[in-house]
Amino acid sequence: MILRFLMRLENIFIPFCLLLIFSVSCTSIDRIDTGDSCLLFKEKKNWYKSTKNSYDKWGTPISLQLAIINQESSFKQFSKPKRNRLFGLIPGSRPSTAFGYAQVTDPTWDWYKTRTGNANASRANFADITDFIGWYTTQSKKMLGISMNDFYNHYLAYHEGQRGWKNKSYNSKKWLLDIAKKVETKTIMYNNQLKNCENKLNKKGFFGLF
């Protein structure tokens, strides 16, 4: 009798714990100042490790990675575009397949996985998305000649795709040009903040861990 009760309790308790952990992981970013890279990395130490790994591998500035993620999803892991609404009321389809931290569409994500061999990569995984941003900006540098320090044009190429950037599709979108300028400003701000804490962030912790 007691054993049966304990088994029932376990069946209730485990799903509850999983739900609680999931809820905390999804909402915790709301309590972090994402406008300050030092405070952000103080709370999310693994995020610094991910962005630093991407920088070491691809040369994409940590500050640019953060600025793109901030613009695309405000650091929300499962972010999707808002649904179109019929007559302003009835929820319809989403305008694109964009998903995750960096709002990457299905075709672009498949391209990344095929070219890098990272078949199990997820758009909801921060380490994978920082690697993606490093890889994608490297493609823009190779294909279009955009310097890694040209944050403005990197965002335009990120949003429009390399072909769209080459065709200057952004010229008819003043709203996008304004956003690209915003991303550029945010990148510079993040970079200036990191100068004050990067040495501390690079120090190893206990047992050689971060």
C-alpha cells in the first residue's frame, strides 16, 4: 500500500519538477539586464564561454553576436515571429519559419548544418546559435568582403541574406536601415562594456572550469 502510494507520488513529483525547471529556464532572462554585457555574462557564465568559443573559431566579435541575438529575440530561447491575424482577431500563420535566439529560418539553418556537419545543432541552444552567427558572418566576409568590424553591413547581410545584400534590397527598407544602425550602436556599447570585465571573465574558476 505504502509502496503504491510512493510510486504515485513519484509520478506526480517528477513531472512537476521538470515543469518547474522548464519554467524557470524560460523566464529567468527577464530578470537579467541584457543591456549590459558584463552583468549578462555574470549571470550566464556559459554564454560568455559560447560567444568566446565562436570568436576564437570564426573571428566574429562577441559584442556583435550579442547585438544580433538581442535584436532578433531579446535573448528569448524559443522566440518565433508573431502570427498574422485575420481581420485583426483570428490568429493565422506565422510570416516565416524563423525560430530561436537568432530567428534563423529553416532553409538557412539547414544550410548551416550541412556546411558545418553540425547535424544535431538546435536554434534554441545558445552555443549552437553563437557558432551559427560566427559561421554566417564569416560567409558574409568571404562572399561580400564585409569586414568583421563593419557591424552595420553585417546585420543587413544577416537580415537580407548575402544575395539580398548584394542586390541592395535593403535600400527600399528604411526601417531596416534604422535597425541596422541600432545594432551597430548596440555592438559598440557591448564592446565598450566588455573592456571593463573581459579579463575577469577569462579567468579560470575552480578545478580549471570556467
